[in-house]
Amino acid sequence: MNISKTRLLFRSSVNWIQSLRFSSENEPTKMEKTINQVTLLGRVGADPQKRGSQDHPVVIFSLATHTNYKYESGDLMQRTDWHRVCVFKPSLRDTVYQYLTKGQRVYVTGKLTYGEIKDESGTTRTTTAIVADDVIFFQTNRS
């Protein structure tokens, strides 16, 4: 048996023993703290849409952010990334749906989520979205 397999078996054994220790009825389960936080500042790509069901409504909108960079030749370029933002909080959801418009600049904080969607043909696609905790509106100065 080589050293890497021995280390892997040792780590697996240690993890198994630790899981037994933390699953004891007398000891409280310790939860590790993690961070999943996203902050975006950009422009809304289209007017928000209502989705979901009566029991589980959601408002969705797209948000564009830009990255500027320069080639060695001196040419300036701008790359646009599109983000799907979902709003579930009732009061925030209603405000976003009523007042947010295409082209408006907004500041979004939330968390990154991943999922899967099956389309009509049965093909599974992965999705990425930001679940908004807060959306701050900026005044539009565009005519």
C-alpha cells in the first residue's frame, strides 16, 4: 500500500471517529460557521418578473456587472457578466416588483445558490442565482 492511500485511509478513520464523538447524545453537535455572501453593483437588464406559485412567490430580475481590462496593445475592453437575482422576502419582493425598472442601477446583497432545472424535453440544466437579502435602489439620471 502506498503512502497516499495510507494517508487517505487514516483521514477517513479519523473523520469517522470524530463523527462518532459528535453524534453522542450527551454532547451537543457543534456547527461550523461558514460565509456565503455576494455583493453586486450594476444595472438591471429587464423589468422584474413574478414567478413561482401562490404559496411560494418569487420576483426575478437580471443584473449586469462589468469588468474593464486593457490588452498589451493598449486597447480597452469591457466584459459584461449577467447575474440572476431572486427575491423571496415578501416586502422586498413587492418593492422590487413595483419600483425596479430596466436600466436602473442597484446594489444587491445576498447569497449564491445553485440548483437544477428540467426543461420540457427532460434535459437537466444547472442554474446559479443570487438570493437577495437587500436591494438598494439608486436614482436614475438617464433620460
